[in-house]
Amino acid sequence: MKSNSTTTIANHLVRRFKECGADEGFGIVGDFALKLFDRLHQLDFPILVTADEQGAAFAADAYARLRHFGVCAVTYSVGGLKVANATAGAWAENVPLLILSGSPGIAERKNDPLLHHRVKNFNTQLEVFTDITVAQAVLNNPLTAAKEIDRVIREMITQQRPGYIEVPRDMVDIDILDEEQPLAIELPKVHEKRLELAVEDALQWLDGAGDSVAIAGVMAVRRGLSGELLDFVEHFGVPMASTSLSKGVIPETHPLALGVYMGAVSSQQVVDRVGKAKPLISFGVLYADLVMGGFTDHLDRGQVIECTDTHVNIGYRTYQDVPLWAFLPALIEAAKLRKYREHPKQLLAKPRFILKDKQPLSVERIMACLASVIDDRHRLLIDPGDCLFGSVDLPAPNFSLSSAYYATMGYAVPASLGAGRATPDCRPVVLVGDGAFLMTALEALSAKFHGVNPIIIVVDNKGYGTQRPMMDGPFNDIPLLKAEELIKPFGVGTGTLCEYESEFSEALSLAINHEDLHIIRACVPKDGYSPALLRLTDALKKRI
Amino acid sequence: MKSNSTTTIANHLVRRFKECGADEGFGIVGDFALKLFDRLHQLDFPILVTADEQGAAFAADAYARLRHFGVCAVTYSVGGLKVANATAGAWAENVPLLILSGSPGIAERKNDPLLHHRVKNFNTQLEVFTDITVAQAVLNNPLTAAKEIDRVIREMITQQRPGYIEVPRDMVDIDILDEEQPLAIELPKVHEKRLELAVEDALQWLDGAGDSVAIAGVMAVRRGLSGELLDFVEHFGVPMASTSLSKGVIPETHPLALGVYMGAVSSQQVVDRVGKAKPLISFGVLYADLVMGGFTDHLDRGQVIECTDTHVNIGYRTYQDVPLWAFLPALIEAAKLRKYREHPKQLLAKPRFILKDKQPLSVERIMACLASVIDDRHRLLIDPGDCLFGSVDLPAPNFSLSSAYYATMGYAVPASLGAGRATPDCRPVVLVGDGAFLMTALEALSAKFHGVNPIIIVVDNKGYGTQRPMMDGPFNDIPLLKAEELIKPFGVGTGTLCEYESEFSEALSLAINHEDLHIIRACVPKDGYSPALLRLTDALKKRI
């Protein structure tokens, strides 16, 4: 039975947002978006302000990575076009991030006037977002608006990509047709017979194989399969690595967790385990250069069970229409029936950090010190650069966020706002270089403004350090920002400058035990890189 | 005689940049852009680093407004897509801003791999910039690269719009064909006979008309006609207003300068003079909502001589192919032949500011105090919001910069870097609201890093104040940033908090006399608006 009635765009949007898992959005208002923001607020879907729109989009992206849906609300062009990069990042890394934009009213567009924020024509913003999102809608028709909203959201979830919805300001309070249907999400389709055969085939490969290894990738996370991944590990007794995009999807403190596999960036132990695995079973891994350490991976395709969002490859055989979301649960079910071996579930003890006196800081020791104090009440947010590489050696207590493939700098600080709001029980711990920090540092204030208390560790190597070994020049030098002094203009938080291990250890310990915004600037030598980055450099040299 | 020889892309780019007036660019490097940045530096075309790419694009935009060409250099996607908004602003406001982007090498793209920074495909960034620039080129062919560069730059200058050039990193050192021709710029074409008639016609209208008024708009500035505008004023004795986009194109301290005409935002005196003008002669005015005070202008089209970039309308007659760049000099030439009256050239004395004791600050008094101390060694940079409206009552000593039509917040602080580098003799004085300041505040450090010493006046009305009268809610509230304390993390400059006129006057006086970065946070009441904004609100109310 469907009943036709009317509602408003804001009502329908908020209903869908909450169904999809989002309770609030991030964004900055403007005159073309005022009414939209007001109605969303009245419907208990607040839009949390940030310093700049870019920060709002990164925050909403992080929120989406944890809640499976995120909303960034902006005004026309001057807001929307500021988040083109963040939206592109959501495309690249499969994040269902919705860009919701106010725009000039339909009536105002008559005679094509030059209204402020307009670019080539009234469709310029739509055209830009058509290039970087999976579905778009301009809600200019009351009869189709609800369907259009549903179409965009459905495509976003089906394909795990960003979407775009534009609301002309004179449409906000118009009655729209609403069929009051639940949102019908279509996951990638399943061929039941092939699923059965694929499970059978995979079990034969896995059966009794003592040296099999699993890799959990980003699509496994996006499809909400974290619990199943842990089940898989514990039922099959197969050690599991993650990728940098899915770091911590099972706690890296689990005895069967191998940590991040990132080609030559990973430790020799991980490289060996993955390289020699027979079979290697991968769940939703994005096979991209940075994810694979600049393609320094050595995976024997003949020995791989590759489970993707649409199909499963077992060695050289492909099972079409056997998507990960159906395959992984079926595989676990089969394992349960066969009463596979039981495996230990007790997490490993935290590694101890033995302080070296008067020892200047290094990326390696920052990671080691951090590993000794964080637990499952903390979530790592890691910016690209040597923080990303170095974090490969840092066991994450739970799912960590990073722009680890698209590699947009300045992601982690605003992402801490989104992450902190999405999962309030998990305090954000940000690892960011000085170059990336300079891009979005003021979003630390936004986080605090909205009740999030990140610990921000600025690893200061005096410029764009990761690039210096490739090619150095004045373009890698940046102005010094004394990050720890930012708490003065903020008027809140605690800032600490650290040059020695003892200082860092103390500052970190204080931060962990003190729920407030903490900014710790950890100085490392200009040419001091993480062991992980040095491993990569070595591997790349060998390839040449 | 043309000689064919070879050169490199970087060589050809730098040659053209310098021909067009640019000696340096602004931007942030990335691995796909490293070689390009390095070669530009070696060719004495440095790319000045900023905090975030957005700041670089705004700086380059400001540079272009003063030097008639600006370059923002970025890396692929994560750099380029961050400047989509700034580029769109350059489109809207007719700025020849070039976005120069590094990108993956042609060879690397083989087999379509997922390289970091990639979005949908390797053309995504190009497609986005196709929506917001006038000409685009990906330099993947050594035989056509030089011609492609010239085509993009030529279109940018002809149409006064932004352009896009992408350099795959394996093309940087390739020999390219170079015909060694000078860059042939095509200005809008001229029909000589119509030009002659248009001048004749205009002279008849202007002849003896004691109440004619001129308005100089943005295209007159873009075509480099500032000198001619002053000549016009002094030869015809016609008072001249500007628009907010061309504020100060003739010094507003000139006895014949009327200040900014912005519809009802302007003072009654200016509105009356412009409204009653017979004839009103406009030079390159962009007829847009914000420029015309939300279309609160009252221009009698039958009494207007309208000179545009392509044609002249005199009353209801149109002279096609009579572009401003040809018409204005011809009109002045004719005036000279007729020995028109001479007019005073002595600038007016600076208005005095009589300090009121214990008087809390207001936008009006900030403008008045500023007017009393700035002179032609200062350049105003004005962010949208009440700073823009209020500045209508502040006489600018010379050409001022503002995103006065596109109205993108956060423009002015990074623009001060570009302006300071473009015209080192003219110290930037920034007027910015607290909301806009929060967006790009760290670019004040970039300015200082590159030797520019702006005076930044943060008019703090505690949130997005201009929007509160339209619709208020929590979305207009922002976190407090104590702007004056930013000098602590910067480690340079002087910061002052002012609540009273006396404090502001003192701080400003210190800043004017002390060449350093100054950040003055001037607190005004949350609901304290400029007289200009109140005039607009009144007019809009009457219209309803």
C-alpha cells in the first residue's frame, strides 16, 4: 500500500539522512542557503559550522566513513566550489558524501540576471559536480523532488560515491509529493548458484592451508563488514592485514592482525607473510598505487582469492555477480558449519615504550610512543606524507581514517571533527605534518567548538619533507607556524612544543589523561624520515 | 621571418608570463608538479608557497588584477580542485588568472592505473576546469605545446577570463617546437567608421552638459584604462563614480571623484548625482546584483552612454564593434582637440577623524578613522559582507581589490599577498569580517613569509553578521578566534584588540607607521551595521 501525501524538501531530506545514519551535517551558510539551513535545524538536523567550507566537507567525509553517510551543506558556488576537492576525494575513496547546496530561487533566475556567486550560467556548479559525483539533482519540481532525492541517495549508497543535491531557495517551503516509501537500496546483485560455487571453491583453497593470509580493503569497510572480517579471522584462524585505507578495521592489537600491507612500505615481516601467502584472500582491496606502496607489492595473482564489490576471482576463475557483501557472510557461515578451529580472541598487550633520555624525537619514536598509550577509546586520523608511511608501524586500536589513496593534504584535522561527532566515545588522535597542518589548522578550533577534543600531533619536519628526497628546492619550504601557540588565539586547549622524547612522552600522557583540545608540535629533523618511508625509497631505487 | 627552433614548456611558459606582466606565481607543489616547479624556479619564475592552495589562487587573482596576468601553480587534483572556487571567482569578475597544474606523465597513464590524486579518470580535473575557464590545454604533444600555451593565454586576455594549462610531468623537459613569435593578442575588434560616429554622438551628448556623470566599471580597469579614465575626468570636467569592483580606479580623493555607486548602498549624495545625471556615461560596468546594490539602482537607460568591451550604446542607439579600449582614448583625443575646460588636479585633503572619548567602535567609525590615515602608499583589500558595504563611505586612495560581485568570503587576506607582491610600493590594508577571516587567516603568515606586511583589520561582529537581519540561527554563530593573538603562533607581527575608538585609532596609527604585519581585531556590536548596509536594508524594505 502506498499513500500519496505531501511534505517539504527539508522534511524528506532529513528523513532520508536519518535512515542512512546521519544525525547532523557540516557546512557554512550563505544567503542562498539560509532558509534551507534554518529548516534543517528546526527538523533537528543541525549543520555544524567550520572555519572554511573545505573543513566542513572533510568533516562530513570522515563522518560518512564511520556512519556510512555524510552531509556537507553549503551555499551556491562560493561554498560549493570550495569543496570540489574534498568531493573528488570522496569519489576516489568510495565515500557516500552528499553535497547539499542552496542556490538562487527559480523565480530569481528569470531573464538570466547576473546574481552574485553566479559563474558562467546558473548550471555551472551542477556541471562541476557532475564531473565528480555519481548522481546529481536540482530540486526544481515539486512532483519529482522526493524521487530525485531518493535517486541520488540510492546511487550514492549502491556505488559508494559522493552525490550532489541543489535546492533553489524558493523551493524550500514548497509542498512536494511524497509517496512515503522507505528508501529501497540496491546492493550489487547476487547470482545464488555462483555464490554457492564460489564459496565451495574458496573453502577448498583455504582448507587446511596453513599459510593463508587475508587482506581487508576499503570496500569491506564501506559495506559495513567489519564484524564479518573479524569473524572470518577467528573462524578460519587466518591472519589478516589491512590496507592504509582500511587500517584498523580489525584491531591491530588482535593476535591475528598483521597490520597494514602497503607494498615495500610495510615491515619485512608483513611483506613476507603476504608475499608467501597461499592463498591470499583479499576483501574489497582498492588496487591503487599509493595503497600498494607505489605498486611495490608482489602479489601472485594465481594464488589470490580476490573478493570485490561485484565479483570474486579465485586464481584465474571469475565468479560474476558474487559481491563481497554476500560472499563474506556466506563463507563464514560455511566455516561455522564445518566447525573450523577456534582461535584466540584476547587482544595483545600494548607495546611498552622505553624512554631514551635526552633523545631528540624521530617519526619512528613518535609512533612507538603513541602505540604505548592509545587504546580502543582513541581513533587515529592520519594525514598523507610521512605520517601516513610511518603509521604503518603503529598498531591502530580501531578503524583509522586517512586520505590514503587520494592523498589530499589537510584532511586529518577537520576529519577529527567529523569523526568525533560520528563516534563520540572514540577520541580523535590526529597525526599530521607541518605542511598539511598549515592548510586546515583552524579547524581544530571548529572541533573544539562542537565539543570534540582531538589530540593533534603535528610532526614538524620544516616543510614538505616527503618531497625533498624526490626533488628539493625553495618550493618545499614553508613558513613556520608554532602550532602549540595556536591555543592562544583559540583561547582554549593546551599546546606543547616537544623536541625530545621525554617531552613528547609527557605531553602525550597529559593529553591522553586530560579531555581537552591538545596540540603537540613534535619536531623531527628536516631529513629524518620514518623507517617505512626509507623502506619505500630503497624499493623504488631497486626498481630503477 | 619566422624561425623554427625548439625550447621547453617551462621556457615558453615563463617567456609568455613575463610578456604578460607576471614575474612570479603562487602555489603549492606536489609530486606530479615537482619538476615543473623546479624548472620555473630555475628560469627565475618562482612559485611562492601559501598555507593552502585556495590562498595561492586568491593571491594570484589579486596579482592579476594589478599586473593584468596571474599564475597559480598547483599539483594534480588535490591542488587543482582546491582552487575551483577561486577560479570561478576569476571568471565572474573577469580576471585573467591561469591555473597551471602538474599531472601524471603520459607514460604513467598507460593501462589506466589508479594513480594517487586520480578521480574518475585522468581527465576529471580538465573537465572541471572546462566548466570554469575560458580555454584549456593539456600539453601532451611537443609539436603543438607552444601553440596551445599561446592559444590559452590569448583567449584569457582577449576575453579577460581564467584559463587552464596542465603539464604531464614527463613533458616538462621534452623539446617542443617554438616558432618564436611574439604573443599576438587580439583585443575586441574595432569598426573605424562606427567609432568615429560614436565619438561624435557622445561628444554632442556631453557637450556643455553641466550635470553629466561618469561611472568607471571593472572592464575599464581590466583593459588598463585607468590613466584614460583620469584623463577623461580632467578633460571633460565630469565627476566620476566607480563600482565596488573598480573602487579607487581614480583616487577617491580626487575632487571629481564621486566614490562608489552601488545603488541604494551609496550615500544619498552619490545616488542623487548618478540618478539625475544627463547623460550618465558608463565605462565597462558589470551590471550585476551585488554591484548594483541588489539592483536598487535607478538608471534611466534613455540618458545613458554605455561603453562596453565590445560596443557603445548611446541612448537607444548601438554602435557595434566600438570597444571601450578604442572608444575611450578616441573620446579623450577629441576632447583635447576641442580644448575642453581644464580641471583641478589637486587631491583633496584627508578627512580628519575627531576621536570620541570612551566611544565603543562601530563599522562607520572604523571606516572614518581609516580614511584619516591612509594615502596612496596603501591599497585597500575588502572582503564581502559589511566591510564591503561600509567601505562605500571610505575614500580609497587608489585602486582597491574585492570579490565584490562573486562575493567569495576569505578573499582579502590571501589577496594581500598577491597585491603586495604585484605592487611592492603599495602596502595592503585588509578589511575583513571575523567570519571571512577565519577561512583564510593563516595566509597572513604567508604574506609575511614573502615580505609583504599587510595591516589586517578584522571587524569582529561575532559571526556571519550580514546574514542575521535576513534570517538568524545557530548557523550564523562561529567560534571566537582571537585574531590579535595569531601573532604568537606566527612568531612575527603585532596584534591588537580594540573595543574603543581610542584603542583602534592608536593601533592603526602604530600600524601605519611601522612596517610589519599588523592584525587589529576591531570589535563592533553583534547587531551594529554600517550606515551603508542600513541604507540597503531600507531600500529593500521599500521595494517589498
